[in-house]
Amino acid sequence: MLIREIKPEDAESFVSLIRQVESEADFMLMEAGERKISNEQQRKRLEQMEEEANSTIFVAEQDGGKLVGYLIVIGGNARRNKHSVYLVIGILKEYRGRGIGTKLFQKIEEWAITHNILRLELTVVTQNEVGVSLYKKMGFEIEGTKRNSLMIEDTLFNEYYMSKLL
């Protein structure tokens, strides 16, 4: 399993990966089919990210080149929060539980340190026990609860705000 930074040439595979993850996951922000982004729009976004010193995407690539997971890093865009990044992770269902999430977070930390990032943050549905467990294992702490922040199939869910200071 190779963990690497994404390239604009990965746009089509990345769009497909995100759509599949969103169709398999119970707690992602976007529902299956809700995301409307073309391969060309994604390519342009990846090219823009290359210019941003505090944003990137790491992908998990299986032997043979298939993308099976990702960790998106979205950096602050004001001078006062450029040191802080928001993270979004997704892994294909059949590849979960194999240490890919751990490897993605390790790679992000290495990247963050070399890019003067001091704060990693994310949100996670409180019932997502696997996600919460992974984030705690990686050193994230719960800072607070966003109450009734998501409505999934007519049910309101809380999210934890979690962070890790580097």
C-alpha cells in the first residue's frame, strides 16, 4: 500500500473514489449522489491546491494503482489561521480496518510539520465509534460537541469537534 500526495492526473480516479466512499459510508457529510463535481473541475481544484502551501490530499494506492482511501487537508485562508488545517478522511469499505487510516494520518503529520502546520482538526459523528477510536489513537482530543449538526435520514446527529496540536 502506497501513501502519496495526489496529482492532478488522479482527478478522475479521485472523483470515483469519493463517490464510492460516500455511497458506502453512514456518516459522511455528503450523501450518495449528492456531490456534483466533474473530473475537469476536480483536476482544476487539484492544480489550485498545488499552489497552496497549507492544503493537500494524500491518497492510499493499492498495488496496481487503484485508489482506496484519501485524507484531504484544507488549510486556513487567513493569516491568523494558516497554521491550522481541517481534515476529511475516506476509505473504501472493503479496505477499512487494515491500518490505512493510521498510515494516512502519519503521513499528514509528517507533511504538517514540514509545512509549519500547528493544529489539525476534524469533526466526527459521535456515534461513529470506529472513527472516534482512530482519531483518539492518533492523538486527537475532543474539544466540544456540535449539537444536532447533521440530519441523516430524518434523524439528528451530534458531532465531536476534535483536534491535535503539533
